[in-house]
Amino acid sequence: MVWQLNSYTWHKREKVVYFDSIFSMISFVMPEETKKQPTIDDIISLCKRRGFVFQSSEIYGGFAAVYDYGPYGVELANNIKQAWWKAMVQMREDIVGLDASIFMSPKVWEASGHVSGFSDPMAECKQCQTRSRVDHLLETAGITADEKMSEEEINALLTEHMAEVRCPKCGQSDFSEAKNFNLLVQSNLGDFTDKGEDPVYLRGETCQGIYVNYRNVMSSSRVKIPFGVAQIGKAFRNEITARQFIFRTREFEQMEMQYFTHPEQEMEEYEKLREARWQYYIDLGIKPENLQWHKHENLVFYAKEAYDIEYNFSFGWKELEGVHARGDYDLTQHAKASGQDLNYTDGKTNETFVPHIVESSVGVGRTMLMVLTDAYTEEEVGDGSRVVLKLHKSLVPIQVAVFPLLRNKPDLVAKAHGVFDQLKEDFRCEFDDNGNVGKRYRRQDEIGTPYCVTVDFESLEDGMVTVRDRDTMEQERVAITDLNSYFADKL
Ligand code: GAP
């Protein structure tokens, strides 16, 4: 047996173990979870430290409510979208995909009701001029504001409870009158007059692109009612208050699926969709105790029923996804405004009707915040603690990290590059030779890498490497020739 303290290696003929740190050699304990729920600051700090999320335009002091995804963030976001697309399109015979443009005719937003009614009530703190959403202010005082309330009604509530609501910035209870503020973001696309009289909007939700393409999809593909159209894409909203990191941003991506049904099938399909969406999160490994249904009490006028799947974020239970029964509102509005026939005629029964729609709608960034929060774990590992992201294996940015034991030994480095090349076709891999093995393990733990492979001197002789498991921290020797099938079984 040989001890190599510099690389924290305990070396026996048949077994090589790379300790997570020098202290782990003294007390070799299984990891033990220490903290249940991370704070939002824990998540923000991890995201910045490990390159998941950066503030937009940071070198210019940042740009409010807009974020950029770094090297691991973009991988995680792509995996989130891929998991959603697989569940919502690839695994379904009755759902097809679409990618509509961000810009649409402004008439779309007039017909949908967004130009006149897509607004939030805003009030300004008279002391520090911070603008806040009045329904959010009232919520902090335990008062629920009705989505349908008029400006007068919301102002009456604000006046009644003025002493109970506080400015989130300065803590004073002194607000201006509430005004409805429209959330649509305008642009001058195609307007060369410099007057901005005919604004074109950046879409406020992706589903409008689905409604206006419903007839195209039907006439060009095999679908028959009931069927769904799914889309992932950017949406933009002039959110009044932008706190809570990537939970609520002004530019974000939505994953939406609109399911077109016979009017009498709407509620049955709605229940099926609710069940499927709940199961989706359970299958992604989200802790069921952190999920709950919330039924909307005050529905927008066209909706039959609406539920949110809420997640227990570090700032409370908040909407993760909406599952809504929208009735025939959307197609009726677009048929009226465009003058086009958007009815459906059943080929078998000859019945003609306006399809009713049930939808599932969730944000990519909000899902990312949820999976990061759910996976974030602090554990005692003998030498103090480690942060480990116990992400579902389908979501991890990197599936296998490959290390040479020492970066200054060309034979080891070349062999490790060979292992990386062998694995990279099948798995998302990363080559890492920074610092010692213990530090590399910590880094990979923090980005959720389920397996680390170390190439050492023994590997040069016996063609075997050490594979270390993220969750158990256990290690085993595996033949390099078997690695692809080994990981194919595990990932
Ligand atoms: N088509 C229905 C619709 O857009 P919504 O409740 O306004 O409904 C659906 O939004 C989902 O989109 C939300 O549950 C959330 O996941 C995400 N979302 C909405 N606004 C967002 C924002 N400002 N930032 C991040 N995600 C947002």
C-alpha cells in the first residue's frame, strides 16, 4: 500500500481511491445532508460562481430584470427544453411542434385583448419613487387582489390598507394612486416614420403564434381533433417589479402547449393534462412535498378553470406553471378579428364547431430556478461541508468529467484526452485538469456532474480508471474499454 499525500491518493494494487480532501482520509464518512432549503442568495451565488447565470450587461452596471445564461446555464436550459419537448411532442402521437416568430401583426394583440387589458396595477412610493405592483404589495399584507378588479376597486383596497403595505425599498407606507400599466413591450419594427404611431409588439406570450397557425397546422399535417401544438420561444413583458432573480424577468422563454378539443371534451382533456404535467415534474425528480396545486379563485372572464402548479421557492409558494381551460375564446376572437373561418368540421360526424383549448404554460428560467433550488444540497463530508447539485441525470450540464491525476505528466494527460474523445460522442463531457482531484470533485459537485473519471499511473498499466459517483462519493475501477456501456447503463 502507498500513501500519496500530495494528490490525496490511497493506493493499493487492486484499488485506487482519490479522497475528496485530505480530511476525508482521516474520517471517511458518507455524506450527510445538513440544510433543507437554500436561500435565494445561495442560488444566486452558485449561479454566478459556477457560470449558470450572469446579470445582463454587467460591465455597464447591469440591466434590470434581464439575465444571461453562462456556459453551464445554457446547457441546463437546453436540457430543460429538451426534456419538455420530449415529454410534450416526441412521446405524444397527438401533439406536434411549431416555431412561430416573435413579431406578429399588431392585430393579433388587439384581438387577443392584450392591447386593452394585459396590464398590472402599479403605484409609486411617494418617498423613494420605487414603483411596485399593487397586487403584490397587498399580498404582503395578506390581502388578495382580484385579477378582474378595476382601477377604482384596486385603489379603494390600497387606500383602505395603506398603513399595512410597505415600500419594499424604503419601508414607508405612502403610495400614489394605482394605475394600470400595460405589459406589452413595443418596438419600431417596420416603422420608418420615427413617430411610433403604429407600434409592433414583442410577443407577450408564445401561444398566440399557435392560435394564428392553428389552421395551417391542421391543413398541412395529419392531426385531427383532439390534438396539440407545442412551442418553445421568447416572450417579453414590461414587468413592473423585477425581483427574485430569474423567477420574473422582462425577457424570458416560455414552453407552451395548446390542446384543441371538442367543446364537450374540454374538461376531460384538461384533467388529463393536469395529471400529465404533475407526473412530469415527479419524473424529473422534483420533491413532491415542494409541489402543490393552486386553484384560481378569480378567473379571467373567458377561462372555465385555471390551476397553477406551485413550487415551494425560498421566497414562498409561487406559480411555476399554469394549466388553463380557455374555452373557445382564442379562436373566436381571431376568427372575428381576421374575418377567417377557424371552425373545425369533424370528417366523420360532419359536425362543425369552434375548438376549445386547454393549455400548459411554463417558463424556462422559472423551471431552472426550481430545479436548482430542488437539487441544491449542503452536506457534511468529514472535512466540513460540500455543496452538491443533485440534478436529475437528464438535466445535468455535464454528464462525465474526465481528469488526468496530474496535469504536468504528459502520459496521463494524453491518456485522459483519449478517454474524453472516446466518451464525447455519447455523453456531455468535460476535460478538467485544474487544481487537485479534491478541488475538481468539489467543482463538479457544484455543477451537478454525476460521474468523474480519473486517469492515474495505474491506468497506464492496467487500462482501468477510477469512477466517482456524485451522490454517494463512492469510487470504483472500471476498464476504459467498458466505460461507454457503463455510463450508458447509468445515465
Ligand atoms: N399563455 C398563458 C400565459 O402566458 P402566464 O401565467 O402569464 O400564462 C405562464 O405565464 C408561465 O410563464 C408562468 O407560469 C411562468 O412559468 C412563465 N412566466 C410568465 N411571466 C414570466 C416572467 N415575467 N418571467 C419568467 N417567467 C414567466
